Amino acid sequence: MKTLYLDPFSGVSGNMLLGTLFDLGLDFNAFKNELAKLKLTGYHLSLTKTTKSAITGHLFEVSLTSEFANHHVDEGAQKIHHHGRNLATIEDIINNSTLNAHIKKSACTVFEEIAKAEAHVHEKKIDEIHFHEIGAIDSIIDITGFFIGLNLLKIDKLICGPLVDGTGTIKVAHGVMPVPVPAVMQMRTNSAIPFRQRMDVDTELVTPTGFGIIKCATTTFGEVPENLILEKIGYGFGTRQINGLNALRSCIYNSLLSNQKVIHSKDQIILIETNLDDTTGQELSDVMAILLTNGAKDAWVEPITMKKGRPAHKLCLLADPTNSETLTKIIFEHTSSIGVRQQLLDRKIMQRDLKLLKTKFGNLHVKYLSYAGITKVSLEHDDLVSLAQKNKLPIKNLETKIMNLIQSD
């Protein structure tokens, strides 16, 4: 399971969110192909790899084409200001696209959240709100694009740290507004989202678009669980000039310990076992997934015969000894087990390093293994399946081609 952790130490905006996803490896062409399903016109996307404060990251920007030089779009005989789309119009654009249902629902949820805040601030009904910055083409792209990015990167969970905003005032469509801007302040009500202000930054750092996405998409606010493995770090830059680095940092964590870099050749692990005679295959599959997500190094089931000749299963797992109590509690909570056996084992292991390999077929993770002069290479199977589908090749055929590329380097 992949977890995205956002560290908004310098605020958050739509373009910063997308910039950091691209820095984590989101494919720009695949992103544009998905975005085209919205059937929006009149914009140009730019993605720039750059360096700020000696840190390399990506700057993502949306600019309007000459079609919108006068900031309006013709829809039939009616001219509509591109900042003036209401919620119903935006939802129609999203729902009439061929994007998958989860992306459409998530994007509409964010727009509804922002619409409620704007309606409250201006004492209007939601259908009377004309969105200004929020309804602009770039915000439709930022909000919908963020969920497209999560889908393409196969992110399962989103965790966010405390949001940091500036202070002072900012000029917007309605005039001069205090920071945090009213829509952001309204969305903060009745929420426990951690939030603080930097008194040394005299401008907005948290935009309504950025806050709306964070509020609606985040699974958990706080720290990253200790049992996750840090896989990659990315930076998405903002366009505001402030006294310091204006960027959003993000990290991809993986719950699969098989992807962890291993530099030693031996260690100790604990074997935990329990016998189950009244558990279905579906229940066993579910509990093994939970155990692996919570730090088990491996988990499996063996068929056994118990007393009275009753067919049953033996649930087994390997774990770090320090994690045995957590995993034992999971077994007791999610199965009918009333007792487990534990055995401390010495283990010999191959040293392991996981690297991202870029090929003409696409990118995939490769494990490089070694022990006492013996070396092996193993391809990440899920990546291989995805690339085989993308390239319309049999998995075995693609595996052979990629292994030949590795061996020729």
C-alpha cells in the first residue's frame, strides 16, 4: 500500500500539489491524456524542473491561451466570464467527462466544499456563487488533476502535516482580503486540521483550492506511522516570492517491507503462528493484508488437520521482534484465535537495494540482491503487470525483454 505524506511547511496551492506529484514521478504525458477527458480548451500546461534555495523540484503552471485573452468564453449565444462558472457548471464539466467515477466524485466534493465556504462568506445560496479564482480553468485543472495524479501514482492513502499560512492582506477578485483568506477560514470551522501562521510572511500561502483539496482528500493529519518505508521525496514550487523557500514537500511511503533497502546479511526475526478451524478463506486473506500493512515481513497460511480430524488452517507470519505485540493484537482482533505461538529465529538474508529503472516500456522497480558474491535481479511484479498491460505484451515476454536490457547495461 502506498501512502503520500504532504509537508506543507510553506503552505499549499493547487499548482504546488501537482508540482510535487510530478517530482515524485507522475508522467506528464499520461497526465495530459487523462486531463483531456475533461474536454476543456483555452489553456496551456507547463512543467519546469528547476532549483530554488539549492533544492531541485518541479514548477507546474496553467496559462490561458489567446482564446481567453478577454477572459470570457462563448457558450452558445451567451458569453460567460471564465472566472464566473458556478458549481453546477463545474460539476457538469467534470461529470460529463470520461474520467473514472472516483476521480469525478472526489473533484466535485472539493468544489462543493469551497462553494459552501464562499456562499457562507458572501451570504448567498450555493447556486448564486460565481467562483472567481476557484472557478477558473486553472483551478478545475488543479483540483481534478490532483486526483488524476493520485490515481496514476496508485496512491492508497494521504497523510498531511500541519498547514502553514502567512499573514497580512492579499488582493483578490473581491478586493483586499485578510490572510488567511475568508474562504480558507470558513473551511477551517468545525475541523481539527492543524494550522498555524508565519508572522514573517506578509502574503497568502494557503489558497482555497489547496485547502479544499487537503481537507477533502486527506485520510489522516499528523505524523507518518513508524512501520512505513520512505520510498521517494518530491518538491512542488509555488509562484509567490517570499522570504524563504516557497515549496510543498511530499513523500511516498510503502508499507511493503520487501521494498526496504537491506545492508546486512543476518538478523533475528520472530515467527508467530496460530491454528484456526473456523475461519474462511476470505477472512484469512483480509487479515494477512492487515498484518502486512502493519509491518509483518511475510504472512502465509498452511492447511492442517486438527483434533477430531477437523480440517483447518495455520496462520503464520514473520516480523521484527519489536513489532510482535502489535501483530499479536491484530490476530486476536481480526480472527477467532485465542492464543499464538512465538519463536525467535536467526536468519541469513541477501543484501537488497531497490532502484527505479527507466525503460522504453515504462518505469518499474528492480531489486538488486547479493550475498557472499552471489547476485540476483528481481523485477517488481505489480510494476511488470502494469507495463505488460500498457504495452499489450505477455508478462513473460516483457520480463525477458527487460532482463535483457538490465544484463546489457
